[in-house]
Amino acid sequence: MKISKDHPRYRSLVTRERMAAMVEEGNVSTTGLIAHGRGEAFDYLLGEITVPEAGLAEKVAAALLLRAKHPVITVNGNAAALAARELGDLARATGALVEINLFHRSEERLRKVCDFVEKEMGMKVLGREQDAVLEGIASDRARCTSQGLLAADVVLIPLEDGDRAEAMVKAGKKVISIDLNPRSRTTLAAEVAVVDEITRAVPNMITWAERLGERPEEARAVLEAFRNQDNLAAIMRRICVGLDQGAADRSER
Ligand code: PTJ
């Protein structure tokens, strides 16, 4: 479909078209489109910008990845479709491994997403051969790799489902989420919750990783000072204030 650049929602429409094409190619699951729509709704409530609290969480997330012994970035179909290249750059900037983990798993789709992500990132990823199991999940979604997710101390989980996020925390991993829903189980399970749109969040995290990589003292200090629950509470207040303001503006008309 041809979308006019003048359309006020041009970017959103182009992304939707891309996601739909990715479903046809088999990289994104059909329910991935529903997940994307949920993300869009929350992004709308946040003004489609990186709010200051998200910006802070992105800095802290970069610091946590840099200070990890064995950082891993897990990538699913939606994350791959929206930000595969940038996630590869973030992996390079932080020394993280990349592992493909799918909610709607089939051997064929796993292979397909691995191929796609490797091509986009220009690097090898883990996940083709899943030789380990994440305890606490009763399905194929528990499968992972011993070299990657199972061995990780810090895991970045963009657009992840709540069961797997909670299982990772139970397994003793420090979890960084990227999820626009400030009340999702994934966000609530995370040690550092990035409530921002993935295509904005990841480039910000790369910038911070490059800066903090040269300033280890600052990385340690931002991690120590960060209060995830307070940060999340401020984001929820921001949504409420925005809605109140919108209601007041309407009643004044
Ligand atoms: O590719 P698969 O099979 O592994 O499946 C991937 C999905 C995303 C379908 C699967 O993990 C899933 O069902 O996830 P959930 O439980 O719907 O959670 C996805 C979360 O990501 C939701 O809370 C959305 O609000 C959020 N989200 C969606 N799009 C974005 C987003 N957050 C940030 N940026 C986005 N673009």
C-alpha cells in the first residue's frame, strides 16, 4: 500500500505495513500484530516520545549490560522485525550474546527468524540448537541454550511475555525489559524496566553503552542510584496526568 508522507500517522502506518509483510514472510506471528497494537496504544498514551523516566532507564540498562559478566539479548519475531540491526549494534557495544527465543515456536519459524536476524545483524546468533530448559515454564517456550540464556547473569528481553520474564527472574537473572505497558507482568518482573518504544529505546541504549563504556565509575553510580519502582510510578502518573489534561482540554471547548 502506498502511504503518503503527509499522513499525520505516516510512521505508524509504515511500521504496520512492515509488520504485516513480516507476518507473510513468517518472521512475525499473527498474534504478534495484536501485541504490536497493544504497544501502539500505550505509546499513544505516552505521547509517542521517550519520556524522561524511560531515558533514565535506558541509561541504567546500558550500565547494567556493560557491568554484566555474561549479558544476553533475547530476540523474538516482533523485536527482530522492528529493531534487529539496532539490537545487533547494542550487542556489539555491550559484549552481549544474542539468542533467538520464540513464544510461537516451530522448528521452521525458529530457523527463519535466526536466518533473518543473522543477516540483519551481520553476526551469529544462538538459538538454532536449543539444548537447555528454563525451569518453570511448561511448554516449548522453556527451551533455550546453555551457552546463552541459561548461563546469563543479565538478560535484555524486548517485548517478552510475562511467563518467561518471571521464570528468568526466578532463575536468578537480572532482567531488563523493553515494554510499553507499564503494568505488564514483564515490566513488573524487571530489575530495570524500559517503558519506551523499541525503535527509540535501543538507539538510546547504544549511545549510553558507548559513553558509559568509557566511564565505568559513572556506570556504577547510575546503577546504584536507580530506583526502578519509583521510576515506574512516575511513568504511570505521567499517563494519568496526560489523560486528566486531555479531559480538561475537552471540557473547556
Ligand atoms: O515472535 P514470538 O512468537 O516470540 O511472539 C512475540 C510476541 C510479542 C507476540 C509475544 O512475546 C507476546 O505475546 O508478547 P506479549 O505478552 O503480547 O507482550 C508484548 C509486550 O510488548 C506488550 O506488553 C506490548 O505492549 C509491548 N510492545 C508491543 N510493541 C512494542 C512493545 N513495547 C515496546 N515497543 C514496541 N514496539
